[in-house]
Amino acid sequence: MVILRWARLVGDVARGLAADAEVRLIQSRVGRFFRLEGSGHPNEIANSTFIKEFRAGLTTFATMAYILAVNSQVLAETGGNCPCDDKITFCKDNDVYNQCKIDFKRDLVTATALLSGSASIAFGLFTNLPVALAPGMGVNAYFAYQVVGFNGSGMVSYPLALTAVFVEGLIFMGLALTGMRQWLVRAIPSTIKTASGVGIGLFLTMVGLSYSVGIGAITGGVNTPLAIGGCRIEDLDSTTHMCTRGVMTNPAMWIGILLGGILVAVMMAFRMRSAIVIGIALVTVISWPRDTSFTYFPYTDEGNERFEFFKQVATFRPIGSLTFLHDWDLSGNAGTHFVLALFTFLYVDIIDCTATLASMAKFSNVVDDHGNFPRSTVAYCTDAAFISIGSFLGCSPVTAFIESASGIMQGGRTGLTAITTGICFLLAVFFAPIFASIPPWATGCTLILVGCMMIRQVVKINWAYIGDSLPSFVTLAFMPMSYSVAYGLIAGMLNYVVLNTTIWIIVHASGHRWVPENYHLKEAYHWQLNERNLPTWMRTLLAKIQRRRPEEDSVHKEGIDLGARGTSQESSQGIRGSSQFGGSTRDIHMANLQAQIRRFV
């Protein structure tokens, strides 16, 4: 009993000290900079505290840590800058070449951690949004398998592909600075923006159920797009990737479901704040011993390689072999392939990142009544800058990660969440063997739980009118089925334009005699940019242009036109003349203001 009393006393003292320290941090310059609740900032963010942001950042990192292993694995399939003169088998059986690929993959773990860490920290500092950046999944597969190809068998070389990424980032930034990115966000109907959030939730669920970064409950099928999985990796057919036996008997999958899913859900039901982090850490630690049936280090060639890397614990691999690999030689067919790769990277990144940032901003409740989120131009420019910077580290394009939703769900509301995630990635530069050894079944159920949270937005879709509901459904269904946020958004937008344009033509051609059911319930659509949607520098420039000058401001305080276009006598005549036709000084005042607006806007 005495021990328990002392334990309670120590716990109370520790909690008191922690609470006092948090209050001081919130009221410091740091708390005011990030607009934490209680900091005294006029626009402080509700329900934001240091503890919540820190916990949210850890959660985001835990769900994103797989990118360290997966991105390096995907990009290493290209062979990178390893020399190969064999144009028939592309050095597939060359031991020297294969060893070079292994070294290249391990260097990419360091490069991915460094890039993700620096990009996330910069994004958190400049935008104050709880969104982390890292080399994007999907676009890295296109980079590796379509552009460069297996062992360099694709359209262009690895260095030339990195040059395309570098140029893409510059174009990306130009589009953001001129307001084109903002216009693209504005042009997406609000119902499709909402559907994109739901689609991303379903996409996360699909990822969480898969083998590569999930619990492995589903796999690809032959007669159907998907098939039930749950078997061990060694029981998957190498051609069809279907289970040959042992369906739903993989112990690793069940460990992930029970400890990483059910247990976490129970802790969340009782509002345990660190439920997701605890679940991921518990499954990870349990999966490390080698003598279990669900170990992450089985006694296979791949398992032995993982374990050898894991035993290093703390290490740093120089990445000099990855830096400044750009190739500017566009002679021959390389120029055509370069342009093709460049524009494919560009449109996929624009749509993917735009949809993800808009959905994450909406999920974290920082979107205003006009559909804008704070510092959007800075957000897009930061993303674009690190796309180009990443190319100098040998990495495919950087993008906003939808796994940031897991941190937002844990209470992340400010850039401190992204900074915490970034610091974890920078630590992973030195502790890559540890962080690269988080098994996929440890994070799979977390992605499923986040998908569950995000799909709640489905009730906000306008289901009453077919012109809004069908494009929204196509968007949210196509994202997980195509395994791409970008293609899902494209499909939904095409459906929206064709469907609503056809309805508009019929309605107006019939003189509004033929009107669809619930036509009056359709959501208003506005694609034009107004001053609120423009980048800050453009708003400042317009304000200077529109600033009144004595020789151009022709409105007197009584409403008399004293402009350069006529004398006061002519103006008085104009007033009298307009009064004869029912005009007034107020009408002249408004007409002059409208003329100025038309001249400058």
C-alpha cells in the first residue's frame, strides 16, 4: 500500500510538472508562432496543445515509416546509377551489379529519410499545417517501372529521369506563384472535394489491407480484380500473386488485426490518447524475435538481409553516390521521352498533391467558408521546392502524404505535427535499421482505422441531385480501384463536366420546360478566381494598382465627377442630364467605382 501511495504521489507530481511545462511552452514565442490554444494569438487554433501535436507527429511518422523501406526497394529496382552494359538480360544474373543494387537501396533509405525529414519540417514551419511530405507512392512506381524500367530497361536513364523531376518542380512552383494551382482547387466542385476525402479514406483502407504496406488480407486475383489473402508470403504464387494455400491463416495478419486493430479500437473507444502509437509499437516489438511464426526476420535470404541491417541499430550511410546525378543530354529519342516523363510527373503531382492537401486541410478543420486553407500558396511552393531538391538526392517526386490523416485524427492541428514527424525522419537517418524494421502488419490496421474516420464525410455529399451524386460516387470509387488519387479525381471531374454540361444544354434548349429531378438542389459551382484565392504577392500588387490616385479618382465626396475627362462644369451638366433621366449623384458615384473595377480587375 505504501508503494502504491508513493507511486500515485510521484505520478501526480510528474503530471503537474508536465502540465506546468506545457502551459509555459504554449505561452512562449513558439506557442504563439504556431497559434496554439492559450498562446494569446488572435487567431489561435482550437484544441491545439504541445502534447497533442507531439503525439500526432509520432503517429504520422509511425504510419509513414514504411516509406523508408518501400521507396528504396521500388527505386532500387531500376538499378540506379549502377553500370550495366548487358542490353539483353540487363545484368539480371550479374553478381557485381546485384551487389551494387543492394548498396544503392541502402543509400536510398538514408536519402529518403533525409528528404522526408527536411521537407516535413519546412512544410510545418512555413505553412503551420499538420501534413508531412515524403517521396510519393504511386509516382515512385511510375518513375521506376515505366520511365526508367527494371535494371534501366525503360524509356530514359535514371539520371535523365531525375532531371525531369527537377524541371517539374520548377514548373510546379511557377504554377503556384501565378495562382494556377489555386485556380485548380477552385475549379474542383465542392461535392467532388468532399468525395475525394472519402475516396482517400477508401484508398487508405485498400492500402492497409494489402501485402506491401498492410496486413495482407487481400491480394490480386485472376478472374476477379481482388481476392482473399491472408496466407504467408512464401505461399503466394509468383505469377498471379494469389494464395496457393493457407488462406487467412497467416499469424502475422492476425497479430496485426488483434493488437494493431481491435486493441487500438478499444483504447480509442475509451479515449486513450496514444492508442495508435501504442498499437504500432506493440506489434513491432512482438514481431522482432526470429523464433516466432510471425517474425519480421524469418530465416530466408530476405529475412537474413533485414536482420543484418537491423543489427546495426545506429549507422549512417554516405549518400554521395546519389547526389547530383542529373543528365542534360536530350539528344535522339531521349528528348521525346524526357518531355513525356516530365508532363506525366507534372499532371500526376499537381492533381495528387492538390487533392491530398485540400482533403487534409478539410479534415483538420482549417478550411474557410470559401474553400481556401491558410498559406495555400506557400504550401504548394514548399512542395514544389522539395520536388526539385529531392532530385539532387536521387529520389522520385515528393508529395503530401495521405497518412497525415492518422496524425490529424490523433489531434494534430498545427505545423508542430509535421515538424515532429520530420524530426523522427531525421533521427531515422542515423537509426534507419530500427525504423526500417517496422513490419507492414503493424501499421496496416492504423490505415484502416484512419480510412474509417475519413469516410464519415460521405454524408456531406449532395446525394439529392444526380449531377452532384454520380460524379462524387465515381470519384470515391475510382480512387481505391485505380490505386491512384489523381486518376480518381480525373474520372470524377470528367463525369461532372460531361453530365452537367449535357443537362445544362437540355434545360436551356427547352426553355426550362425539361428540368431534372431536384435540379433546384444542385450545389452552386464557381470556377472563377477572386482576390481571396490569389497568391499574397498578387493581392499586394493588385492593391497597389487599385490604390486611388488624385488625378484618376474622379469621385468627390458629394458625388460630383472631377476627373480628368471633363471639367467641373461638364460634370455638373452631366449630373443635371442624368437627373433628367431619373439618375442621381449616387448612381454616378457607383458608375465611377464600377468603371475603375472593370479597368483594373
